[in-house]
Amino acid sequence: MSEKLVFPEDFLWESAQSAYQVEGNNYSKIHQTE
């Protein structure tokens, strides 16, 4: 299957991954400064 099928779940997953990564970065910064 050459073309990528896109489903709404893929967009939700991508945004969830992005949000998780941002949260992780913020968490790291907060704990590095303490």
C-alpha cells in the first residue's frame, strides 16, 4: 500500500504525541531549575 490512508484518529494521535512531548519538556525544565 503506497499511499498513506489518513484517519481522524491519526490526527488525534499526532496531537496527543505533541502535547505529551511538550508536557515532558516543561516538566524537565521545571525540575532542572529546582
